[in-house]
Amino acid sequence: MHVRSLVVAALLLGLFWISHATVAIGQSFPTALVKVTPLGSHAGELCRNDRALLFEDPTGVRILYDPGRTVDETDGRLGDVHVMLLSHAHNDHVGDVRPIVGGGSCAAPATGAANPNTNFAAIAALKNAAVLAPGELSTYLSRKIQNIRGSAPPACAEGGLDNIFDLPLPAPCTASLRPGGSRTARRGGGSSGVRIAAVQAIHSNGVAASLVEAPGEPPGLTGYGGSEGGFVITFTNGLVAYLTGDTGMFGDMETIISRYYHPTLVVLNMSDTVTLGPNEAIFMIKSLIRPRSVMPSHVNEQATAGGAVRAGTRTALFEFFANDVAEVIVPLSDVTRSFDGSGRCVGCR
């Protein structure tokens, strides 16, 4: 019985590694490129409110991350959106007000009417997107989508060892994704898909009282949103992107995120006081993660003017020191960047 158990265990382990290699390495599309398009408030710039990023896998899977206050469902830049990721429910990520793209200034972007159902839910409802969120946010977002569509979205399907769901969807769905878990988005029943894993972040995840439905929250308090999170996305060309979400440093950036997931592209939320500051971010990139490329986002400042990084900004400080070990790619709104499987930004220099 002992020998038989060892044989069965070995077979199961072999199946796991075969399955994992198919998704993680993306053997079907090794030379293809992943496109990353920032969707900010002012074209060609990195501005105070900019959070949203649209990823497109070579198979056509399109993933929208943290639309915030610069994108809603009426935005013509979106196109198809198959999957939506939310790191946490703070207003600047979920979107409490509708954007006025190009309005105001890069330092102080204009916003429009309040959106009690959130820009995130409005996009998911219109685009029939699969919503993946940490903590208890999937049920919260399900309710917001129900307010818009009149019926609650189903739970997202999951099949096999890789929790696969096929795209496109006929209607939106919602699912929770917590650290240690993953789901795989596959377009048109293809042979490989995009693996989305959740990792921890250290921040907070309160839902603003203005976005909490009746009976609401007492003055000065926020709703419970569960834990915040980050994501590691493994694309079919082999690119591994770590989306930090809002976070400070933690030791597992090296022991789990770097040593297990091996990200080659990092999207880094850096604004100081409420997330990583530039000095902490520099140490994280140089000593903990060591990716090939890094995109500083969530900078809470007018980082650029005419598309060039402004002197004296947090972004300039980070770029100067981090460029020693990784290529710093400034995420200028509406400027699409293309990444190969090794994390190299093709045509950026």
C-alpha cells in the first residue's frame, strides 16, 4: 500500500506540473507580446488620479485593473473587457465619481457626478466581465451590478485543477480571489489561458460610507470590505506581471512573490503616506523583487509634463535610482506598451 500511494502521488504531482507549465509558460505563444494601456485622465501624461490599466494577452483576453476615477462604462477607450480586477474598494480604485477625461489639470483632474454604484460595477455590468476581487468584495460588487442590471450576477465558473473559465461571457459574473488562490481565463476554449493569482497587500479596505447602501454606516465609519490584495498575472507568452495594489513592504515580496512567482514586470503603487514611498519602492525593486521592468503607478502627483517626468517629483526620484536594476516604464495615459515573455518592453527605447 505504501508503494502504491507513492506511485499515485508521483502521478498526481506530474499532472500538476504539466498543467502548471501549460498555463504559466504559455508554450503556444512564446514570441507574442502582451499589450498594456494606461487609461488616465490626460492623454500622454501620468497624472494624479491615474490608476487604470488595460492588459491584452496574445490570445485576446483583455483585463481591466482598478478603473478608479478615470474610466467609466461610457469610455470609448475600453473596447472589450473580459476580466476586471479590483485590489480594494477605496474610492480612487473602485470609482466613486464619473470621470471628465481631459478636464481640469494633470495635477487636479476634473471629475463629474457621483456614481453610487461605482465605475467598476458599471463597466462590469455593461461589458459582461468576470469580476475577481479580494476579501468579501465579490458579494458587494455583485449587489452593485444587480442595482444596474436588475438581477444578481452568477458566480464565475471554475473547471479543472486550474479553475478555468471561458470567455467571452454572456453576462457578468463575480468571484472572490484570496492569497494562495488562482483562476485561469481562457478565450474561446483555447489550449492555454491567463492565470490570475492573488497575493497579499498591506493597506486597508474600507468601503466609503457614500457607497454603502441603506441602512448605511454611522458618521465617520466605513463599511467592511475584507482584506485588500495584489495580483500576479501569468500571460500566455510567459510574461509574469505583479500588480502590487496599495501596499507597504512585507517580507513575502521576496520569499513568495519573487522566489515562487518570479515576476518580470511590476506595476508598483507608489504615493507615500498611504502606500510605498519612493525610497521603499526603490529598495523593493532592487532588493526584493528584481524584475526586468517596472511601471510606477498611483503616484498621486503630476508626474509628467509633455510626457516627460518632472524634476523634483517622487516619480523622478524613483526612476533615477530604480533604473540601475530595472527598466522604468512611465505609464503615460493612452500610450500602449508591449512586453515580451521576459518582461522586456519592446520598442520603448
